[in-house]
Amino acid sequence: MGRDAEKPGTDFRRARLRILNVVTRIVRGGAQGTMLRMAEEFSRRGHEVACLYGPPDRGEGSYEPELKELGIRTRCVSSLVRDPDPWNDLAALRALHSEIVRGSYDIVHTYTSKAGFLGRLAAALAGAAAVVHSPQGHLFAPSAAIPGVSGHPLRRRLFLAMERRAARWADAVIALTPEEARQQTDLGIGSIRLFTVIPNPVEERFFAPRPPLSHSGSVVVVVGRLAPEKGHRFLFEAFARALSLSPDLSLWVVGDGPEAQFLKADAARRGMGDSVRFWGLLNDVRPVLAQADFLVLPSSYEAQGIVLLEAMAMGLPVVATRVGGVPRFIEDGANGLLVEFGDAEGLSQALARIASQPDLRAKLAAAGRARAAAYRPGAIADKLETLYRRLLARPCDL
């Protein structure tokens, strides 16, 4: 990488930084929420932050209003679409390159796969000072079920070749867990020296005290995009079994997506209509989390599962599948319960167990809240700023 923007004599240990964040979509998700939290924190610290992103998909919400409310400069690049599209991709590359050249940024930080490839290429062509990429859960994880990639061997090989190439255009790649870093290096995506492990942050507002519960019975909540990889079909099978053990158990489903209509029909078909409530997409999930007894995350893959830590910060015990980076944050029986993905009987037993044992819920909730405290935005921003300044402090390329 070239570092033409680095000026002789600049002390990047203290300098005000110019940071450009690039993400494929600004929809309400883990990657986008992390970008928002870090943009907010760096802006608060006096750095100059800008965010570029493509148009959102329908039904997934947008963080754009929050970014604008924070006074962070934003730009929607209409050609930065999620699916491969040669003409749009070329137009997006030109737009990103133009912004990087015009803005003379110290840091170009890309998030997610599409923006990660085009953004790193644009940064390389522009001679950006330092380039950081956050895949936010890579496409090639063993248990991941990524639409358009998993189950498509030729496309997977193509995308893997592209990711190996794009690794050369980055000065650092952020992994959410050490396991995720090793998985990528085993696939030939850069060397281990390229990777830095920095988990996603939990918003401060999730640490506020919860109000008293206002319902009877036990409520389990699931939060996430209604898509196959999030495991709702598996959850519904397990919940139907759990109802036979705990008839007063209710399931609240927060989110929207392509599986919405199927899941509503499935709940009716299983006779669970009175026990399942669909909340749809919410801009703020805290009021619903605050009135739930515990959270379940039934995904087939999660790089980290930020909603777990958000629930833990609020004092909710959690039940999750033992996939991806989840075991890095959840210790079974200590600060949550873990089950195998696809084990409907095991999940149903875990749901019934936690619903019927208030002492267990209290124990898991206290331990979970203490664990989540390590992921406050300020602590994560400290790690990220240290990385930024370390990269900028390197000698210029000759």
C-alpha cells in the first residue's frame, strides 16, 4: 500500500484523524451498528468522520437518520448495490475512488464483503494512507449459510479468489474472534500478521436498568433478520416442543425479512398462534427486550452475535447455538446456555429449563451483564484507535 497522504513530521499518536467508513448497506444489522457506534465515538473524540454506503434493501430499516442526527457526513452511493452488477460496480468504484482522493483521508475503513472489495480497490488506486477492512463474519466460515454463496461451489471459489486478492490492498483486517482470523488465514486470505481481533461494541444505552416486568408467564424473545441463516424454522420446531413442557411460555419475534410470511404460516400450522407474537422491524429493540424474560439466538452461524451481548447488558439470560464466535462470549451454564444448531429437542429442553428456573435466570443474568461490560463502545474504540495510529505511524513506502 502507498502512504502518500502521510506528511513528514506528523505525529499520528495525537493527530486529529480523517476517517472514511464504507459499508455496502446502512440497514439495521451488526456490521452497520458497529460502524455507527464507532463513528459516533470517534466524532465525539474530535475526529472527522464520513460514511459512504449503498441503498438499503426493503424491510431492513436504515441507520441513516441516526448518522445524520449525530452530524456525521453521509453519502448514499446508489451504484453500490449488494449483488454483483458489473456496470454498477464500476460506477461505485469510480465514486469511491473520487471520494478517497478528494477527502485525503488518513483511514479508509471498509465493512462487509461488497464494499470491502470495491472500497479496498479504490483505496489502493488512490494511494490511501491506511486501509482497514472489517468483514464482520466472513463469507467462507464452515457453518455459515450465506445466500448466493453457500451451496454454490463455483461462485464460492470466485469470491474466495477475489477476497485473497483484496487482502493485499488492506493494511489490516479486523476479526471478531481469534477463531475467525485463523479460519481466514487457513483459506489463504492474508497472513496472520494482517489480522487484528477487535469485537463489536455494545451500545451504552443497553446498560440502563430494566423496568419491572409487566406480564405473566415467561417470554422468550428472538431478534434478527427473518432469513434462513438465522435459524427461525429450527427455533419454531423447538418452541412447539417446549410449549408442551411450559404451556405459559410465549415467543416474541423481532425483525423482518424473506422468511416472514412462511414463519407466520408455520406458527399457525403448528397451533402456536396464541403463543407467538411478531413485532416486525423495530428501530429500537430495548423496550421489547426489557419486557422479555430471556433471549434466544438460534442461528446457523454468527461471527459474534451482538444481540447476545446487548441482551446480556440489559440483564437478560440467553440461550444460543454453539456456532461461529458465540462460544467465545457465552460459557455454557455460567453466563448463558448453549445448544447445537439443529438439535430441536436440546433447544426445547433449554427453553423450558430457563423458563421454569428463576434462580438460574438470575445467575445467568448477573454473569452475562458483567461479561458484556467489557464491550462498551469506549473500550472498543480505544482498541480501534490504537490500530489506526499504529498503521499511520509506520515509515512511508519508498
